[in-house]
Amino acid sequence: MLELRRTAHLSRAIGLIIALLCTPLWAQTMPGAAAAYQQQQQQAAGQTPADPAAAGVAAPMVAVPPITSTSQAILATPIPQVPLAARAAPPIVDSQIVQTALTSSTPVFGQTLFQGAFAQESFQSFNPDYQISIDDLVDVRLWGGLTLATRLLVDTQGNIFVPGVGPIHVANVRNGDLNRVVEGAVKRVYKQNVGTYVSLAAAQPVKVFVSGFVRRPGLYGANSSDSILHFLDVAGGVDPLSGSYLDIRVLRSGTEIAKVNLYDFMLAGKLPLMQLRDGDSIFVGPLGPTVTISGLVATPARYEMNAPTPLKTVLTMAGANATATHVRLTHNTGDSRRAEYLPLTSDLSGVVVQPGDEVELIADRLIGEIIVQVEGEHLGRGQYVLPYNATLKDLLDTMQFSPQSLREGLQLYRLSIAARQKQVLNDMLDKLDAAVYSARSATADEAQLRTQEAALINQFITRARSVQPKGQLILTATADPARIPLEDGDVIRIPRSNPIIAVHGEVYFPSNFVEDDKLRVKDYIGMAGGPTQIGDVDKVLVMKPNGEIRMTSIGSREKVESGDEILILPKVERKTFQFSKDIVEILYQTAIAAGVVLRL
């Protein structure tokens, strides 16, 4: 009997452990089952279950039978039915959604306008339409029967007091009419023999509120004659991510007195001159809908456009490049995205750009002719214009060789091959760089050695990244020129027949020697002082004039021909460097692609 009780207790304990382990999985994958389980536990403990709605948990969809034991409850609880609304929707295929995200990296037209230049200067020049205001300073000069030279302040009643004449009302008088008004008042007192000259000395200092979507909203002081650009620049300018360059309003006592479009100033230099007063407000509205213009334009950016605009106007604003041939217009408004591809030579008068559209100018033309450059030993010109499908044979039939031309050493250099060689080299360097930083060390001493090794390899990587491959296409002796198509920008180099053997790389005295039929690779290296201590005597490259590479050793008796180059690569100690294999591969790549020998 005691044994049966122990077995029952043990079974109950095992069931409880299983329940505790399984509950978090239910809570994550089946919220309804978790709620049912919690309700059953409360009923078993004699507690009143909480309202599922109040607890923020969906009510269970099925009833759970009473619990006889914890392990039995786990096995007997059915899988709850998840409501239809709670079921996960099928994943949306990426190709079904086309959306262009406008980020801070996309420039906004006009964001370079406010760089502090307007804030540094104050507008003090003569403005005939400026209206004299309270606290303005006026220079008054009288001569003849009355002599006077003074600077007078416009008082709170709008008057200046001229000694011997009395108060003269000048408030709200145009600056261009100021001299006439004061002269008329003087002549009412002095009929004859008094000359008058009056000018505005300084405009009234004012404080103006700058608010809305600017970088630093606030209250700023300047002169009433200063332009609106001065106050905006002092406030940090329009916020290019949220502010509008089209919706800038000047408010006085809550009433709009002017509206400024900065695009008129940036594109045509038009800026209305206005006289600001104390307490005026300059409000910058939010950024409106934009049109993204990119491609072959002078100013690729997002342009704010609140209304449909003719495509020709948009291209004029952005400065279409003369090399562009087509425009791709993408309409993002509505339920679907539509695109148009139009030649610029077609009639674009009826094409309209809607807010939110994207405009891209493209040069889409067929290549009719290519230009090939010829260098070296020849008698012809240096540039040849050939048809697009021209081959090397077509060029050779056109060229004129000299008696010293080494035809079998013809060299062809191509931009696309140089770019590919550079990409391969950078990929290898990236792989080496990642391997260096991910290497692990077993001991502290080994970690210190790896740190020193990493510093050397990083220096090596920096130098290797600066190497520019030549992009040479190897023309073997058996290559058929009629099967080698030319590309635009190709360079054909014709070496001069010259019995010179060059020896460089890891030798003590890199030199050039006159060819000798009796000498071999070993002899030329010996004449150059022999290999250095780090020279790899088993890795010697013999480079032919046409770009062919032959791998040999210092003891080779291989014949050396006119124009050959002997290159000894540095030796990489496998015991010293953990990544010696990768370093050797990079050494070979730079030596072959660029003719450069790098040292660690």
C-alpha cells in the first residue's frame, strides 16, 4: 500500500513538472489554450476566475473537462479553435507591393539655400517703397537762412521735431517721398533761402517671430528693412525634411499680409520686398507633396509640387542634361502604379506630372561607333573610330606598323577587364580582412602574436587596395584577331622590338639587360645581384611582351626572349603568417594584373 502511494505521488510530481514546462509554449503559440489552462488552475485551487475580457485575454473557444490530476489534464485538454479573425493572414509576396520610400538621404530642392549667408548680412540699402516707422532715424540738413545738420528720431506720434520749424509728421511716408514731405513743411515756415536735404539714416529695429517648420523657431531681432530670408536663416532655415519652400506666410496681428514662394527666388531670383514690424510672424508651413527627379539632370532632388505640373516645366526646373534621350515617368497616385517611357523628341506638351510621381531622365541610345586608342610603335594616328561590331582584325588592317613594331607582342587593355580585376582583388582583400579579425587564439601569447600579425596584414591590405590593375587581355600567338571584338575605350599598345630583358621584384639590383642567347633565367637574376632574403626562388614569373605569364624557378634553364620581364615574388613564411595562402594568392593577382610586387 505504501508503495502504491509513493508511485501515485511520483506520477503526480512528474505530471506537474511536465505542465510547468509546457505552459510557456502554450502561452506563446495558443493564447486560448493558455487562458483555459489558467482558468482550470484557478477552479482547482478554489479561486474565482477573472473576467477574460478584463484581463485582455480572449475567452477559450471550448470547454475544458475537470482536472483529475495535472498529468491527466495535460493529456486530456483539446486543442482550442482559434477564431477566424485571429488567424494569421497569408504572407504577401514582395512583388505585389511597389512603394518608394522617401528618406532623409533623398535631397530636397532648396535644402542648401540657408547656410548662414543671409543671417550674416543686414539689408541697409535705399528702398523707395519703405514706409517710415516709429523709432526710425532721419538725417536732416538745412542750409541758407537756417543752418542745421542733425539726426532725428521718429517719436511715438510719428513725428520728427525740426528746430525752428516744429513737428513734422513722417510716419507711413514712403522713403522715396520723405525729402519732399519735410521740404514742404520747412517752406511753410521759411518761404525763401532755405535748402533741405533729408534721408533715412537707419531703419527701425524690430523683433519678429519665426515659427512653423524651421530648425530653430523663436523671436529674432533685426531691422525692419531686412528681407524674410534674413529672419529664416537666423532661425536655421526651413527644415528640409518637414518644412515647405512654397508655403511661407507673413502674419500681422493674425492676418496674412504676404505669401512667399522660395522656388521663385531660387529659380528666377524673384523675392518680394516687404517691411516687417514689431510682433510680425513668419510661419513656414508643412512640406507638401513632392515629385522625385533623378537621372541626367543638373539638380536631382525632391521638388515640392502642390498641383499637377507640365512635364516640360518640371524638366526645366531640374535642368535636363543635353545627353538625355528618354524620360521615365512613374505615377504613384491611385490604387496601382503606372509608368510611361517617353522619348524627349516626342510631343510632351500634354504630359502632366502629378504630386508623388517620379521622373528619371535616361540616355537610351544604340552605340553606332566606338573609339579605340593606339599607342606605341606605329606610323598611324592615335585614335580610330570603328563600327560597333569591329574586331581586332579590322583595326590591324587599318593601322600602319613601323619596321620596329613588335607585332607578336601586341597588347590590348580594356576598361571592363580592369574593373573586373579590381573587383576580384577587393573581394580577396575583404576575405583576408574578415579572416584576420575572426581568427581565434588558444593562449595569451598566441593572441599577442596574432595582434602583431593583424597590424602587418592591415598595412598590406591598405597598399593592395591602392593597386590599379591594367586590364590587359592576353593575346596569345594562336589567337585569331577576327574573333576578338573591340570595345569602346580599348587601348592597343604596340611594343618596340628591343632586345632588352628586365629583371625586377625581389632582387638586390633591379636592372635591364641586353638579350644574350646564351643566358637563362638564373643568369639574368644573378646579374641583378641575386634574390633578396625574402625572395621566393621557387616562384619566378617570366612575363612576355604580349602579357603571357610563365611560372618557373630560379634554377630554370628556360630560354628568355626579347622584351621578357623576370619577376621574383616575395616569400611568405607559412610559420609566421596564419593566412599565408591568401597572401600568396593576392601577391600573384597584383603581380599579374598590375605588374606590382607588394611586400608585407
